[in-house]
Amino acid sequence: MKSTNLFQFPFTDRSVERKILFDFIKSKHDTNILWLNGDHGIGKTFFLDNVLSEITDYNIINISVDPEIEAPDYLRELVLSLQQASGIKFNKFIETNFKSILNITKNIAVQLLKIKNIELDELMEAIFDTTQLFVDNDDVKQSSEKAIGKYISHIISKKKVVLVLDNFIYCEKKSLQIIGSILLSFCTNSKIKFIIVTSEDNNANSKKVLEYISENIPCIPLPMYALDDSMYFHQIISSIFEIEDHTTDEFVKYI
């Protein structure tokens, strides 16, 4: 036997979590938002990658941010991930479906900028400014959440989507409110499923994110705990050696 075979660890355990996740994807529920929460480093992302790789009738879109970044912008990462997965650039979609952005702080709304040839950075700046509204081609004024929602609706009209919001505890305050509104507006839409992934963290911003989710977002909870080490070890070794005559406790104790 090649010694490298000892390090080809199979995906083990998580049968309960797998069942809940598959049921969430395949069945209809009161909400289409799943909240996967657990300690850092217990394999939440690996678990999702493993299970979602078996889903073929949905487009899987993953969003995450690097926690080492000094000033994360979760909403921007969401938009970038959506346009990369769909092939539909957000600024081009806005250019096609909206004609201007208005500043509503004046007594009479004035045109702030033309949509045509607008760059993504300029567009994201307008989205985060609550004093501005997007004017669609029918002269209907819409908030930035509605504009992004229209973009998502266009994407999911092509194929159903599972949107994974990984490392969501690093979502900063300015993005959290907008993403929360988007989640609420789509929480019963059968064309899209959301999976929020968080970890327990003592960071002040992380606590606010967890609190915001629990108080404002209707979710199906999926808590995840660390694997039973002895069971995990037994399942890895039993796939390589013949140890059927030994119980898990006996085998691990012997080793």
C-alpha cells in the first residue's frame, strides 16, 4: 500500500447536517434562508462544498471576504460574485435598465449622474448613499436594494441559484443593512436559496452581525459542532484497513 493513501481522508460523519441541507435545497419551506453556524475551523465550508457539489439543478454562487482585509466590503464582493457566476456585468445591467440616479436631499430631486458608461466603483458608491435613488426606464424611483434585487431577479430567471454568504460575520455595517433587506425581499422566492455561514466570535462587529441575523432574518437554523474525534479517526482508518471486528472505542483505545 502507498503510504500516501493514509492521508486521503474521506468526507465523514455529518449525516444529520447533510439531511437538513438536502431537505432545505429540495423542499419548500416558509423561508429559503438557512443559517449555518459553528466554531471556526470545524469544516463548515468544506461541508458545504462537498454537499453542494452534488446539486446540479442550481447555480452555486459563493460569496466571502478575507478577514485579514482592513476594510471589507461584503456587498461589493456579492456583486462581483454574482456577475462572475452569471456573466452579466452589474454596471451594464444597470445601464440597460435604469437611466439615472437622483439625489433626493434637495427640495426638487436633481440628476446626480447619467447611468451610461458608469463604472462599478462609482455605482457602488451610489448604492451605499441612502440619499440617492435609481430611476428605471419607466421613470420609477427605486432604492439601491431594489436595483440590486432587480439584478438578482434577472439572474435567477435564467437558472435557480444557491447563494452562499460565507464568513458573514465579517460583513460590515454598511453592507449588512442592504443585504438584510435583499434577503427579506427574496425570502419566499422559489428561484433562490440563501445559506448564511457564520462562526462564533468575540469581535464586536461579529456579535452585531449574529444579533442582526437572529433578530431580523427568518432562518432555518443549522448549528454545526466539532466532529467526534474518535468516530472521525475510526471512519478514516476503517476505509483503509479491515477492522470490522473492533468497536470504535476498542479500536481507538488500542491505537
